[in-house]
Amino acid sequence: MGNDAAIAAILDTVRRIPAGRVTSYGEVAARAGLKGRARMVGRVLGLAPDDDPVPWFRVLKSDGRIAFPVGSDAFKEQAKRLRKEGVKVSRDGRVDLAAFGWSHEQSLDELLWGSG
DNA sequence: AGCGTGACAAGGT
DNA sequence: GACCTTGCCACGC
């Protein structure tokens, strides 16, 4: 897969992340057919222009933490946008992937109350 | 071409 | 948990 195709695949994948859910750079790469190229995902999101809006803030590190340094402007912006969609973000930028992760497809209610 | 750097990940100490 | 190493790859020098 060429570079342009890879970029398009990454952007498409990120646009498919549902509001109120998060995923990791690695998972985006894998779903885009670019397993092992998580670093490229971060790079592409960083370059993504405003003309081509993508929900970059729904992408976290594999451990569920925001990738930016705690306290940085980017960190605060990402936490703010996530919280606005109902995602719980701890002060140090942690998100519970079991509750809000994409393709867990399990609502927080189900998690708390149990499905059956 | 080589080397360092980076919005990463996985495995080990 | 904090680090370190290895694998990954695009970029700028």
C-alpha cells in the first residue's frame, strides 16, 4: 500500500470511531490494514488539516492514556473534547478502555449493571 | 546513505 | 508503576 492510500485509510478509519468511544493508534493502524504502523497514525493525525476534519481526539495510546504531555494545550483540548461526548478522563489523561473502547461494543450501563 | 526524532506498541526488568 | 529494548516507519538534516 502506497503512502497516499495509507493516509486515506487511516483518516477513513478514524472517522468511523463512534462519538463517545475511543481507540488506540495501534488499533487504527490495524483496522486500516497497516498493522505495526501505529506511529504513522499519530503523524497523519498531526498533519490532518482543518479542511479535512477527523475526530483525532478519540485516539489514545494502547494503555488508554492521552498521548500528549499532561497539562499541555493539546492534552487539555483532547480531554475537553472527550468529556464533552461523555467520555470519562482522569486528571492524568486516563480513559477506561473496557468502558469506552471501540469494538468493546459494551455500554457503560451494561458494564455496571451487567447484561444478564 | 546514516542518524536522530516522534500524537506508538509489546515485552522484559 | 517507571524504565529500557526492539520493532515499526516517515521526515528532516
